[in-house]
Amino acid sequence: MPLRWIIKKMLMVFRLVFLLCLTSIITKAQVRNTGKVTAVNIQPQEIRITTQNGFAVVTAYSPSVIRVRIDKQPLAKDFSYAVISDPLVFKPRISQNADEIKLETDSLTTIVNKNPFGIKFITPEGKTINQDEPGLGTSWIGEEVTTYKTMQEGERFIGLGEKTGNLDRKGSSYTNWNTDAFGYTVNQDPIYSTIPFYIGVHHGLNYGIFFDNSYRSNFNFGASNNRFSSFNANGGEMNYYFIFHQRVADIITSYTQLTGRITLPPLWSLGYQQNRYSYYPEAEVMRIAQTLREKEIPADGITLDIHHMDAYKLFTWNKSRFPDPGSMNEKLNKLGFKTTVIVDPGIKVEKGYHAYESGLQSDIFIKYSDGQNYTGQVWPGWCHFPDFTSSKGRTWWKGQVTHYAQSGVSGLWNDMNEIATWGQNMPDNVIFDFEGKPVTHQQAHNVYGLEMIRASYEGYRAALPGKRPFILTRAGYAGLQRYSAIWTGDNRAEEDHMLLGVRLMNSLGLSGVPFSGMDIGGFTGNGSPSLYARWIQIGAFIPYFRSHTGINTKSAEPWAFGEEVLEIARNYINLRYKLLPYLYSNFYEASVSGLPIMRTLALDNTHDPNVYDTRFQNEYTFGPSFLIAPYESKQTYAPVYFPQGKWFNFYNDSIESGLKEKILTLSMHQLPVYVKESSIIPMQSLVQTTATQPTDTLFLHLYKGAIKNTFVYYEDDGESYAYEKGAFYKRAITYDPLKNTLQLATPEGQSNSKFKSIQLILHGFDAQENMQQEEIAFLQPISRFDPQGEATPPVVCKVQKRTFANTKEAITIQLK
């Protein structure tokens, strides 16, 4: 063999070995794993760990919540804008051997593997709930930190806040970076808000993971791989809370124990709201309000967009359009309307403009790294932006919003707070105070909206002494529910956007945000009459009920689509107002448990695969009782799925058995609505505004069933904070089918009910002696618009009625 040939072969082998070694070196340099555990320090409720390449702390936050923190350097002092609760003091059992560390509570066991470092969560019986993917675990690429979790067979993923796409997020990935997403598509990501909390479902088990890191983050639920799910952030530490319960509802309750729950909103904010971009001048605002009253469309709110301002400058009024805002708002109040105005964070750079001069004097604007105030362009032109991560900035904002309170405004609509600027690319070298520990835009961006609504809520609560403000936001971070309702931004007047809005609100509900809404009718574009009719029907069964459309679009008030649509809209808005006792009681439940008003069927039927079927994924319950089946307005036939139990047709009391599909014949006039067996639904007489009292009879609808059920009925004055000192009326109402009784427990609270008597209305029960038998109609017939030219009979159901006094003692009613 020629020597030359041997040397050539040797050089090739040497080159191959060199390349392999170089690749290994590069890989190790680029991906830094935690490595094996080198030291362990066990404390009463936590394990402090040192590894070859990092530091970790595993804390027993409660028997059902375990917190994990990991970083490349010793962990910094703890801080979070989202988490407001401290660990529950209790005694978990902690032990270790040469291979692992074990932390046990009554609810779950956490196992920390030592070589290499990795975490596994198991049930007390030993079933795997969730675990780090072996070989990957937690690692860094530069400053980006990622935790990889083994993807279980058949695992589903739900939640993650305001995210487009399907209910089941398996196979998809998502980015958290609050974005001004005007006219977003049905699969666009990211959009306006960030809630890095999801729920995993597999093998009859459910768990939640809240990744509390405000940098740009990414969640991968098996997108482009079949091995793992993962979550990462561009900077900061790995910091997540693992939550385990048997029920998804309890996971949400534990999550909201961490991040907070809503305070009770003002009752008027649950009524119908009318908006467009924009209503002006004052004469147009009053025309809208008076038309709503003349056409007997119940309503409680008018919203003013940016055209109420002088040249879009915050904390000003355009005096030619609104010469006397206080007088206008007083007139609206007399008609039963509350006013909400839009507020954007941008303060126009203009000498002599009071907010600009005041902001400069107070030194509250965000700055470049060299100390110069950052300037970005939005509606007024070039603007500075208050630093809401500074107590000084929030205090300044609180003082400014009193301007609106003095004008008789009842609500603040926080917009453009992603932060949105023209160009959509705020420089990363902008510095935020972050409570005295300055950080760059990269870390502050996602929490900016949260801290703006915090300042708005705290400022307006102080500016309206004794009155609850209404706060609405477009952007936010985990915990936003403490301060504000949220709506899903600048949607489109399209069928798929209407149904996407349902999924967005259901996902927000899974993520601890019960007070949500979407622009009824669509913000951009011009929808059809049938689309508006269907959308407003759905709107009657969502938490925040607001019609809204953009500039350069057709009008989108209920009467703008003709008499037929007006009748449909009036019917469903009327129904909304009759249901206010039920809705308000559910808001009370949300304030104490965190459970949402809109509930995807996956909340109560988590392991039923049919609820994730894309044909049925838009179905939801409105509170615990109503099953809503939304469909595109042009559909004439569609499948519906009934989950476990029995379901009454809301309009005629016919009964459907659960765990089955059915093909429905659809009509523009009627949204498919069903009621769960054993439901207890309080209703009131029709009012045109919550500013007026209903009649003194509470109508209590009871649906026969085989399930014992308790509904907590709740009342207070609907406007003050007196309920926090005991000024409320609360009564547990229990239906027991085995005893065939309905029991109204002794009322709690210092207030009397506004209802003097109760009329019990029985659905599905056999006729009884001493019970009046009648037929009732939940919706008015729309007879004159029947396409065949024949009268459409009213939709009625046969019921039995009995009226009795609403006493302060416990009441037991024998149903047979």
C-alpha cells in the first residue's frame, strides 16, 4: 500500500476525530445543563441544592403546591408582580439517600434525582404526574433557560391565558410577548396579554404549572417533536409552581390563591355596554343613550374612545365636542348610564401640556440607559411613558386619573398598554425602575400593562370614595384579575373570530381571569345581520357584554341591522338582565374561589375526549348551570355534544341524555342553550338598567335531577365596599333529590334581601297539589318575521309555581 495513500487516510481520520471533538466542545459550550447535585441543605419546608452548574430551591408552598427555582448563580432575593401569597406554614416530610431527595405532603410526593439533577412529581400511590425529561431537565443556552418535561402518552394541555388556536394545545407552541395585534388572525401568536400558566391532563390526572418569569417566554407542547413539552424564557431564573389536585377547578383555586382573585365589580358593569370608535360629540352620545331607552334595550354603559380627548392628549376633553363633560355624565346617570373612558399610557411631549409638565417635574417617565427619557410615537404623536414599575410613577398616575372622576366618569378602559408604539419595537435598552431594582425593557415589557391597571384601579378606587370602579384592560400579566376585566382586543367581524373569542375567554377562565369579554359584532370590518344576531346572543352569556366597532365601519348598535335583528338583540339582552341575580352570585363565587364565569367543558369533564373534539370545543357552561352551544350564524345544521348528566332545553324543557351527540336544526332567532339537571337558577323581573330596582319577587328556577346540588345566592348593594364589612345577604340553597327537598339555609350577612318574596318555579317535576301550573316563555316570539309568512309561536315550557315569603329563617320545601 503506497505511503502517500496511508498518510491521506490518517489525515482523514484525524480530521474526523477533530471535528467530533470540536462539535462536542461547541455543544457543551452552547447548552449548559444543571449537572449532578453536589450539596443539599434541608430546611423545614424547602430543599436548598447546589449542582455542578447551578443552584436550586424546592419549596413546599402548600400540600398541593411545590415551587421550583433554578439559576446559574446563587438565587437572588425573591420578587414577583404576580404572586401575592406566602407559603402556607406546615410540615412536609423530607428525606434523602445517595440517589435522591424526597419531599412528601399529603397530596403529592416530589422526588429530586441527584445524578443528574432532575425533578419528578408523583401521587401518594406512586403514579407519575409530571417529570423532567431524562437527559434534558433544565438547561441554559446563553441566558435562555429551559425546562423540558416528559410528554406523557395521550397528554393534553389547556389554558395559557389569551392564546389563539384549539382548546387542546397539544402539538403547538406559543410565545408570551404582549403585542398590539390589530385585526389578528385566528391563529396569530402572540397577542395582547401574558399568563404563563397551563394545565396538563393525562391518565386521569391533572396538574398545573405557573412559570413566573416576565421575560419573553415560549411554551412548546410537542411542536416539532414527540419527546417533550417545555417552557423557557430569554433571561432570568427558572421559577415555576407545580400544582396538583384531582379536579381542574381546585387547580384554578390554588393558582388564584397564589396570584389573587377579583374583587366584586360594580353591578352596572355586568349590564349591556354600548361602544364604538368613536361616539362624539356629546349630542351623538346622548342620541345613543336615548335611543337605547326609547327602543327598550336594557343597557348600563356608554364607552368613549380616543376622540373624547383634545388632540388625543390624555387627561383632557375636546371642548368643542364635549364642552361640559360633568353635565353630560350627570344626564347620562339620570338615564341609568355609567360612562367609561379610554386611557392610553403615552403622554404627549408638548410644552405647556399639564400631564407632560407634571410628569417631567415628578421624573416618572421610563428612560434610556443614559438617563434620557424614552420617546415613542402613538396617537398624540411623540410621547413619554410613565414607569408603572415605580411606586413614584404609580402615585403620579393615581393623581392624574382623578381628572376623570371629577367629570363623573365611572370606569377606565386601559388600552395600548402592551406597551404599543408605532413600529412595534421598543428598544431593549429602555430602563424600568422595577421597584428600585432597575431592569431593561426585556424584563419589564410583559408586566407593564399589569402595573398600569394596578395604578388605575388603586387610583380610581381612591378617586371614587365608597364606589367600586370599573377597570378594563387590553394587556396584562398573571394576576391581572386582581384589578381589571380584560377584553380580547381588536377582533374581526367574521364568523371564525366570534368562535375564537369564545375559546379565548374560556382559556382566560382556566387561567384565573373570570371577568372577560370580546367586541360583540367585531371591531374591524362589516359583519352581516345574521352574524351580529348570533354574536349578541352569545354575548348575553359572557361576563363582559359590550358591542363595539371601529372607525370607518358601519354602525353596530342593535337597531343598525334592521327590525328583525333588533328583536333578537332585545330578547337576549332582556334575558341577560333577568339573569343578573344568577350572574352576580357567580361573580361572588369567582371572588372567593377563582372559578370562572365562562367554563370550557374541559373544566368539569376533563377526561372526556369529546370535549376536545374541534366540533365541540367551543361549547361552554355559563356558571355551573347553562350549557351554551355557539355556532356560525349561517349554519343550518350542526352537531352538539352533551356531557355527562341530563340537560333540559332552556326554551321548552325537553330533556337530553348526556354522553351523546345530536344534530341540531339551527335558527338565527335562537341560540342553543341547555340547563344542567338539579340546577338552581335565581332570576328577577326585567329592568332597563341596574340603576332601577326589580320587583320584590325573586324567581327561583329548580330543574329536576338525580344530583344533589347547592347554589350560593348572593346580594349586596352592587356599588360600595360595605360588603367587606359584612353588609351582604348570602344564602345557600340545596336541592336534595333523595329527600326530594329544597332547603334555603338561614341567611348570612348583615343586609336584608331586596326581594320580599320567592316564587319557586319547578321544571321537570310531576304536577303537584297546591302548585299553580303554567306555561312561561323565556324569549318573546318574533312572529312577524317568520320567513314563511306564518306566525311563529312563542317558545314556552310548562312549569309549576309556588310563592312564599323570603324569611330570615331556614326554609325547607317538600317537593312531593
